[in-house]
Amino acid sequence: MSELPVAYQILIWSVPVLFAVTLHEVGHGYAAMLLGDSTAKDMGRLSLNPLKHIDPVGTIVVPLLTFFLSGFIFGWAKPVPVNWNQLRNTKRDIALVALAGPAANLLMIAFWLLIAKLFIASGDKGNMLAALVTMMAWAGIVINSLLMILNLFPLPPLDGSRVVYSLLPEPFATRYAKIEPYGLIILVLLLVSGVLFKIIGPLISGFQQAMYTLII
């Protein structure tokens, strides 16, 4: 893929990234609505239009930087607003709302897997459009698996931390939640140092390898 013109590479990665982060956030908002909180719906954030969810840094600046520095695109969208107090069973539903984001990524992996299966044969026969669609599908599998597994890491404010919070008894849950103001700093340090991907890298690689065997 690295031999393709830059414009093609950006197209191949940007479409899956936009919809990966968009549907991840819509998943949170839709789950919250089903569980009693309509905040995201009332603010128009259940739309599948990526423009409704663009974060200038996470959806534009960071993806461009990661693309030119590493060859792939990574980013995030504006978090959908959730009023935890409106949920019917607050502690349980916090976990369910959190898991809805990674679940949306899993559904997108299934979608891109189907697209890859449909187009890979034509791409192998020299059909350029089919080859590009197949590469986009693989990019979709890569980015969604990365977002799904990364977000399940139990560090606030990632989704996995919400699940841990819901499972912990008080007062441990309250103490655990106090990490959140420092969570983003810790996450950046773990990313920059490479420690985070030493932990979750094997999971991501193993999952992606399993998906690859389903395509070929």
C-alpha cells in the first residue's frame, strides 16, 4: 500500500477512520438513549454524518500527523454527551454505554470483512477499483480493531475504565474514577513510550491475523 500515491493512501485510510470514530460515538449515544438518556439524540449527535462528530484535533490534525509519521491514520471524534444520572440503572448502564462503542467497531469489522471478501477476487485479477476497495476494507479492519481493543484498555477515560468502574464496589469505584483527570496524560505517556502497544499489540496483531485468514 505504501507504493500508492499519497492521495490514494489518504483516501483508503480516511474513509474508514471517519466512519470508525463516528459510529463508535453514535454507538455510545444510541445505547444511552435506549437506557434512558436522550441527551445525544436531543443534541443531534446520533447522526451518521461525520461532520456532526468532527473534532479539529482528533479527526483532522492527529490523523494527518500519524499518517505522515507512521503510514496509517489514527484519530477520534468528539465524545457524545451522556448524562449518567438519566440512566435507569446508573452503574450497570455506564458499562453498557461504554461497551456500545467497541461493539460498533466490531460491527464495522464484520462489514469491512464482507466488503473485502466480495472484492478481493476481482482485485487479484487486475481490477484497480476492486483492489482499492479491498485495501480500504483492510484499512477499515485495521483501524476498527485498533480502536476496539485500545478503547477496552482499563485506563480512564477509555471505555474499558467505565466497565471496571461499574464492576468495582464502593469506595474502590470512586477512588478509581479519580484517575480520570490524569488519564489522558498517562495514555499519551504510554503511547509515546511504546509501553501500551507492548501490552495490547499482541492482541491487536492476533485479532488482525485472524481477520486476514477469513479474507483469503
